Amino acid sequence: MNQYRVLIDANDEKGLVHKVSSIFYNYSLNILSNSEFVDKESNKFFMRSVVEGAVNKQELTDAINAVLPTNASVKVIEPKKKNIVIMVTKELHALGDILIRHEAGELEANILAVVSNYDHLESLVQKFDIPYVSISHEGLERTEHETKIIECIEAFEDVDYIVLAKYMRILTPRFVEAFEDKIINIHHSFLPAFIGANPYKQAYDRGVKIIGATAHFVNNNLDEGPIIAQEVIHVNHAYGWRDMQRSGKDVEKVVLSRALKLALEDRIFVYANRTVIF
Amino acid sequence: MNQYRVLIDANDEKGLVHKVSSIFYNYSLNILSNSEFVDKESNKFFMRSVVEGAVNKQELTDAINAVLPTNASVKVIEPKKKNIVIMVTKELHALGDILIRHEAGELEANILAVVSNYDHLESLVQKFDIPYVSISHEGLERTEHETKIIECIEAFEDVDYIVLAKYMRILTPRFVEAFEDKIINIHHSFLPAFIGANPYKQAYDRGVKIIGATAHFVNNNLDEGPIIAQEVIHVNHAYGWRDMQRSGKDVEKVVLSRALKLALEDRIFVYANRTVIF
Amino acid sequence: MNQYRVLIDANDEKGLVHKVSSIFYNYSLNILSNSEFVDKESNKFFMRSVVEGAVNKQELTDAINAVLPTNASVKVIEPKKKNIVIMVTKELHALGDILIRHEAGELEANILAVVSNYDHLESLVQKFDIPYVSISHEGLERTEHETKIIECIEAFEDVDYIVLAKYMRILTPRFVEAFEDKIINIHHSFLPAFIGANPYKQAYDRGVKIIGATAHFVNNNLDEGPIIAQEVIHVNHAYGWRDMQRSGKDVEKVVLSRALKLALEDRIFVYANRTVIF
Amino acid sequence: MNQYRVLIDANDEKGLVHKVSSIFYNYSLNILSNSEFVDKESNKFFMRSVVEGAVNKQELTDAINAVLPTNASVKVIEPKKKNIVIMVTKELHALGDILIRHEAGELEANILAVVSNYDHLESLVQKFDIPYVSISHEGLERTEHETKIIECIEAFEDVDYIVLAKYMRILTPRFVEAFEDKIINIHHSFLPAFIGANPYKQAYDRGVKIIGATAHFVNNNLDEGPIIAQEVIHVNHAYGWRDMQRSGKDVEKVVLSRALKLALEDRIFVYANRTVIF
């Protein structure tokens, strides 16, 4: 008995659910869960099923592909731990939350390494017997620095996701292209408000009554990638921007961990700079 | 072209999605939305589809029934305004919210009448050209009073739902049986906390930091019917119980209206004293 | 026995609480509630006390003024209904919520009139015996239209607040100056995200997972005035922009009514484009 | 220059703010923040001020005491790290969150030890160079076991708080009395709903749409002590009780850490089985 996550992404047409569910039925697969969504505007069909039964992965993939329209995408995924690299700068809270969840067995992930441009968090990471790679940016051109990080990450085999757990440097297009659709970032505002540097200071200056955080995939435009998860908290006049920053940390870590879990469980589809999440 | 909401409730077995979606496909129906859920504990399968096409309602019902296990339930419903009767005592906020939504065209409902044991809200209801029936309980035995209300409601044809928008009298089993699965109540606490009278006073006495409201179907046990929707707000030490009551009104009206909309849109399944909501 | 709300706004210096509370004590006033805040960045002191006792309003004002630094502001306000004018375009929900709260006696306000550039909401408003003034903008220059509205509003005596309950036209600086610090608007996004037209469409296009609403005072820059209240709700991929718009209405009406109550109860200080709210 | 937190708890009478603020003024103390609350029902006055200046702690305490009614309580506290002992059973998440916050310097606390009736969490705690004391309950009477734990805790000097971070055994009155007003517990439901064992199972059985967690001081009645903080999350029909348990962990850890911070910052007054929190 194998368990598979089946992710389908196709142009919508009549009968897709029928055709796919027929295949599940013919292979005597048990459907553990099933979610569908049609985006009427773009005429796109999305489906995520978790199925169980005695079938070969490639055979199932081929069978589904055969009934789908051209240009459809099918992924049949065996649940197993994914490989992640975490990047940080100096702040501990988001990394710490991931380390604790990892320790508790909550995450379907192997943490291959934590990479930073500082060594501030080295002692924490080493407690958990996870490699810490400090690659200082000092004295280096941005591209030189990134080259070193890319080389470091590429030295690992099969990196599924790179998690920016408050990595405070802007990535160049070259870096982003090297790991397309694999980089998850936490931005400390409810995007698209307060793009860029020091969003809490911006939020304070604007006098908002709500602050938030946004986890998103990174594409070439700063803070403009597809949003995975967002959360907010209420603030009031007594919050200076450093109070917002302090309180915001609790939201940041929750949102990043939530987004990471969604990614690890293969629950996210990306299209048209947005996400469908089952 | 007709549009139908198809609601299926069956013991789970392999192939149900396949069989039902085959019927949709064979009748050339377009699936506008589709939701499924299997409750593993009770082995129950629930499905709600919205489909569109040229098929007769009875024919579609029969076709689906033919492929389902025995004891399954199929409802094929044409979207149209449902008939509701609202019952109130003296408080205005929950009724007012429904009247305004009705006026705005937000509700798929005809309000046949507002029934009350007082005449406090008569002038409000009459502004909206809705019949107001005042049936005082004074000087009457409980059963006499209820008999009058039941007669009043049964005089209307086809009452789909009775909405208790802060009707502050306890209903007898006889009343509840007369309108089984049709009575929606708003209770002013997050059930099962603070069952019974004056939940805000109870909440204040317990020193809670959160208060809430619960919309539920009414069965014979007070405040113990299947929960449809719940919502909460934060309070603090400065809230006396009357402040909680005042603030709680905003939650009550939101939760009741949300539950009512779910019912009117045929999104609720009830089983085992719980609800599945698509 | 009189009850007063005392609002003080001064440059901070040592002893302000002491000096003001001494006056309350000397006049044998009972303090029903007391809130203070010092904004360290701007060195501003804010205080709101509700006091009760046998003292003349002017005498109390003068006594407090005498102990405060120069440039301080003191307001001693008797709780009573404030006069408001509501402006709307075509949407019913925000206006409806205010009308129902007014009917329920929840608002310390007289609604002098509802002014609109359309007559869509006339029949609703008239149910509540409130004057409805329809001033069409068709065929008029913007300034001509505004002149008519200003004349209409100024014909009422003592208008305390103008509530824009989804008034969908941009106000000119001239209008805003005519009613400085008196105009409360509801914007249908969590500002500063999605300034301007159709924020739900903007939110949909950005693929956000949270939408919201913001009540704020209006100043000359569109959607940039001091924020009074904000609230959000979660959305997901299944929400088209019209679904967001529909769901957003519930947030809009809640936030606007909350802001209005804060204003009516004299709980808001405005400074540096932000609000202090007690 | 010293900084003090001044906490006053007295029967209310006219002039208390005046009298206390006079003392601050006479000692030339700078008020950094100031909060007051009068509970009208019990006629109790609460005040928390943070002041700064050149005054001796005892002198300030005596001066304030001299102007307060009899039976009043004054605490003048220097901000410094408090000593805490954490008690756990097997679950990692709540403890982990505290350890990470401690590591990040977010908590005004020294963690003296983690005490458990199992050794499951020993390796985690030792990573942080914090003593882990495993005191198995196996083969021991409840009172014997508790005696060992009490001895262990009392061997430390000056324990300010005992934090039950999912310690899953019921404490006897003797234990509670030994550490009166010092024990903070996290209960995995929004109390008073679902007192006792396996609240998530209870919540599932009741079919709730909201689950939550409650941090409270422990008194002799199980789950009935004064509530410090509560938080909830929405669930739906797809949540089995183990899903609720899994999702609930995120709420539990947030609520417990929030309550702990409030305690460490001397922001909590307890009276009449409730809390006033500034």
C-alpha cells in the first residue's frame, strides 16, 4: 500500500473530476481527501487528492496525464521529508520556532543547514546539531557574496526549499532564478502595505491600528511574490515602532511556520502571482 | 439551463466521487463548485456540488440515487428564496441586522413574519412592511402560549426556517419537534461555556478574557443542538457584565446572520449533533 | 451633580497628573475613569477623565487651564447627543448599520440628515423618519456639486460629525477644510494598502489572504488621514474580487460604527496624523 | 536614578490618584507610564505606575502607604529577572517556546530548572544548559511524588513563579498552598468550557467551531483559578480531535508565553478570582 499526493493543474473543461476520479476508482485507490477549485477568471482547474492503494507512482502519473488536456501538470508525490536550507541574519525568533517544531517532529523536513551573513545564531543552531554556515558579506560585492551562498546551497543535493527566516538582505534576480519557486520569505508587514525597509517604522509613522506579517514565495520583484499566508495583530497608540517590532515577532514566526508546513505538505499551487492552497 | 445544488450524505465507500461525477458528466452538467468530506470516525461521506445544465430535477435526483448505497440521502435543490419566520423578544440588534441585510438583497429569503411575545419591536418591523405578530405570554401557561405561536407559524405555507433572533423563552420539546431541524438560535456565549440564563453575567463572574456567541440548530436539550457558527471578541478587566452584553451584541448579530446565510444557501449538513459546512 | 469628560492635550512635563488630579480632588469630584498617555517621541501628554460632581463647567475648565503649560488644550464636555450628517452613494450596509444602532439607542447622536448624490437609499432612510437629501452630481462641475452639499450641511446648526458611509466621490480640499477634523470616512481596505479606487479588485489582483477596512478622519490627501479603527478578515483563493467585496461589507460596517462611537464618546485625540484613543 | 514599578491595590475612595501622584511629584519622580482602574462592583482601586528618579525604595513605599486607606497593599518593585521553575510532562511545544524566548532575551527571567515526571524532554533542555530534574511518579503515591517535587523546588532560593508548561498531572491542595499565587498553568481549552481531561476530545464531541487555550493561576479547584490570558482559533468539520490538538498547540504556547510575560513584568493583579492586567 502506497500513499500519494496527487496535484493537478489544468485548463478547465467539463469532466475533469469525473476522469480523474475514474482512474482512482479503476486502480482501487482509496481517496483520503480531495479538494478542487476552478478559477473562473483564468479558466484554470486545480485538484489535490490524497490517495492510498497498490499502484506504481509512474503508472498512476501516466494514467492521469492521459486523460488531461494538453499543457496540464500532474504531480504524484510520496509523502516524505523534504530538504530545506534556512537563511537568517541576526534575529532569533523565526529560526527558533522552526528549530523547535523540527525538534518536536512537527515538520516533514530535514534541515540541511542554516546559512547566515553573521555568526550571531551559531551557538543556537549548533545546540540542535545542525550545520551553521556563516558567510559574511563584509568586504564583498553583492554578487560575490551571493555566489558564495549559492555555492554553499548547491553543494547540498536536492534542496526543496530555502526558507528566509528574517534574512535581511535583498536577493538579486540571479539568486532568485537559481532557486525558482523554492524560496519562502517572511516579510514583516501585511503586504502590499509597507514594502521595503523597516516596515514597523513605516507602520508607526502611518498610525495604523493593525500590524501583520506575510509569508510569500520570492520572485524578482521585492516583496511582490505570491502570498502564502498572512496574519495580523491589533496595536494601539501606546505602541512605539519598537513595540510593534517586538509584538510583530510573534506574528512573523507563526506565519512563516504555517507557510512552511503548507509547502512541506504539498498544499500550495502557484499561478498568476497568487496561490491556491488546499 | 437550470442550476442545482446537489447535497449528498451517504455511508462512505470507494468510488462515490467517481459515480456521482460520472452522472454530472453524462448529463453534460457544468460543475460550478464541488466540495467533499469523509468523516473517518463515522464513515460518512458528504458532498455538495453546484451544477448547471439542461436536466430535469427529478431525473437527476433519481440518477444519483441509483448509484448511491442504500440509506444515502440526495437533495437536488433549485436556488430560490426560502421562507423564514423570525422570533424575537425585546432586543433589536440581531433582528435589525437581518432586516437590513434583507433590505439590501443579501439574503435568499422571504421574511413571512416577525413573531414576538412583546410588542416592543413592532414599529421597527412595520417600517419594512413585514407582518409583526405579538403573542403575549402573560397569563398563559407555557404550552398555551406555544400553541398560539405554533398555530401562527403553521398558518404560513412552507416555512423553511424559524430564526430565534434573541427570543428569550425556552422552547418545549413539543415546539422543537414541530419544526425539527428548522430552528436556528443565537446563544450569547461560546457554547458549551455558559449554558442557560445570563451568560454575560456568568462570563463576568468567571473573569474570562474572551466572550462570544454561538448560532446553532435547536434540539430538545437547551443550548445543546448542532453548532453552525461561533465567534468571539476579547474583553478585559474594565468590562462589567453589562459592557460585555453591549459588546457581545455585535458578535451575536454577525454570527446569527452568518449562520442564516449558510442555511439559506443549503451549505449545512447535520449529523451526530454536529454540522458539516461547505 | 454634573458629569464631564475632561480631555487634556499638552506638552509633557513632570507633575501633570498630580496637578490635574489635585483640581479634581479640590472640587470634590469623583473620578469615574481616567486614562493617560505620554508619547515619548513627541513629548506629548494626553489625558481623558470622566468626573462627576457639583462644579461649573467653565470654572473647571479655567482651573485646569491655570495649571497646564502654555499651548495646552483642555476640553470639558458634557455628555450629550452629537449632531451628525451621513453621506452615502448607493450602498446600503454601512448606513443600515448606523440606522439600526441609532434606532436601538446605541449611539449618542442625532442624525440630522442623510445626504446622497443618488436617491437609491431614500426609501430606507425615510422609514426612520430621517430627512434624505438627494443632490445629484450629474451635469455639475465637482465644485458646483460640493457647494450644494456644503450649503445643505451648513444649513443645519452645530454639525459635530459628517460620516461618509460609503460616499464614493472624492472630496476637494475646500470641502475638507470646511469641516476640519469632523469628517469620518470608511475606506474598504486596511490602509495604507490599496489606496484609491476599487481596493477589492486591487486586493484580488495582489492575491492577498487578508482583506480589511479602515475608518479614518479625512484630510486633504486621499485616504491618508488619521486612522481611527481597522479590522480584517481572512480570505482564500476561492474569493473572487466580488466575493471579497461582499464579505468586506461586514467589516466595513463594523469598523465605521466602532469609529463613530469612539468619536461620539469623545475618546479620540488627533495629532501628527495619528490618533490616541482612550 | 532608579526605576520602580509601583503596584497599588486599595479600597476606592476619593483622591487616591491625587495623593499618590503628589508623592511622585514631591520626590521629583518621572512617571513613565500610569494605569488605573476602579472596579465599581467591589469598590476596589488598582494602580500601576512605572516611575524613575532618585529615591530609596523603602522610603517611597512608606510614603505611599502613609496616604492610602488601611488594608491597602503597595508594592514597589525594581525591574529585574525573576526566578522561574518550569514543569512539564512529555509535550515539547510550550516549553520550547519559552526556551527560545529565553534564549532571545525576551523574558525577564532566570530559568532555574525544568522539572518533569518523565525524561522525554531532557535532551532538549540540556541543550540550553538548564538543569533538568526528572522525578518519576511511577510506584509513588501522589503525595510522595509531590513531596519530592516540592523539595526539589524549595531547594532553590526565591522561586517567583512555577510555570506548568503542559504538566499533565493534577496538583493537590497541599502543593498549591505551598506556592500560592505563584503557579501559572496553561489549560488547552477556552475555560470554563471543557474542564478536565482531554478537552480537545470534548470539543470535538461537542462539534465546536472554535477551540482555544487559557493561561491561569492555579488555585485549589481544578481549572478554576483566575484567568490571565485566552486565545482561540477557528476549526471546521474537517478537524478530528487530533487535528484540533495539533492546531491547538500553537495557541497554547502563545497564550502561556503571553501570560508569563505579563507576570514577569508585574502587570497582573489578582482579586475575587479574576485578574486586572495593565
